[in-house]
Amino acid sequence: MVSPASAFPASASTQPSTDFAPTTMIQERTTQTSAEMTMTNNTDEWLMSTLNQILNSKMIMLRDLEESIRHQFEAQIREKHAQLIEIMKLREMVETMMGILAQRV
């Protein structure tokens, strides 16, 4: 029977090979991560800027709509006030006429 130790040639080593240069791969991965982070930061900044522009635009639209509604409401109040004044004048005229008629009867 062959022993497990004798099954391997004497030149074979159980130590991992360093031919692939792990330090270079780690540095390369770090550089890639930094580039990815820069891209992510740029994307985040762009997204935040875009969202800020959209929000500002929507706020301006809401402000303009609010002003428009307020102006319409104020115009309606002025119109209703004018109608109320006309009704009060008509009522006064009717009361005057009723008073004149009451005196004649």
C-alpha cells in the first residue's frame, strides 16, 4: 500500500502559489471600488440636483396655483359684495314704495 505522503512528488508544496500577485488584485479592486464610488457619488449628486429642480418647479406651480385661486376667490367675493349691495338697494327701494303705498291707502 502506498502512503499518502509518498503519493505526491517531493517537489510539490502545500503552500499556496503567489504567482497571481494578490496584492495587485486587491489594489486593483480598491481602485475599481473608488471609481465606482465616484460614479455613485456623481449619480447621487445628479439625482439630488434633478429632484431639487423638480421639487422647485412643483413648488412654483403650487404657489402660482394658490395665487390664482386666491385672486379668483377675491374676485368672487367682490362680485358677491356688489350683488349684495344691489340687493340692499332694491330692498330699500321696495320698502320705500311700500311706505308710499301704505300712506295712500
